[in-house]
Amino acid sequence: MVFDNTGLEKVIIEQELLKDVMNKHGFAAGGHWDYERITYDFKYEISEGIYYLRIPGYALKGDIGANNATIQLMDPYLGKHYYPTGVEYGDDEVYPDNLVAHCNLLIERITSEIKALNTLSAH
């Protein structure tokens, strides 16, 4: 499930600021990065299964591995984990309404905070 037109897909932010915001809201990059791309995950463990809200980004300049990148965020997406195959994102997946509502809330909070930080750092 892709969350379109959230405003995050328009965000360009320095990596250190992004890291602080994402950690504050319970997201972790873990091993989901290389030198040009990064994905922050929020893990849900609920009775219906294990789900991941993912917020990806890529470096416009700098190096993610060196923690000095300027990152362009992309559309967040939600997937369900299946053992042993991994996370599935297909259109045939069914997501609980309360899960989707919480994902939307997290996305809104992160978007607002990042926009406020970017506004402050621009002045």
C-alpha cells in the first residue's frame, strides 16, 4: 500500500535532521541503506501479523554511509511480513483500518515536523 500525496515526497532534508526526526517517532534505518538510498522502518506487531511502514529516500548529494547526505524523500508504503519469504506489498494485501489510520497519523506528524525544521533551518 502506497501513501500518495502525503507531502513527504516533496521533502528535501539534511540526513542528520532526518535521522533525529525519524528516531524520535520510532523509525529505524537499521541495515536498510547503501551509499545512495535509505529506508526508515516502523514495525507493527499486531494480532493480524507483522507490518512495516517504510519511508524511503535517496541522496541528492553527499553520502548516506558518511552521514553527510542531502536526502529526497519518497512516497511511504506499507507491507505485511510473511515468514520465510519477507515483506509483501501487493494490491491484494488487506490492511486493518486502525493500522492504516496510525500510519497516516505518523506520516502527518513526521511531515509537519520536517517542514517546521526545514523552515527554521532555511532562515
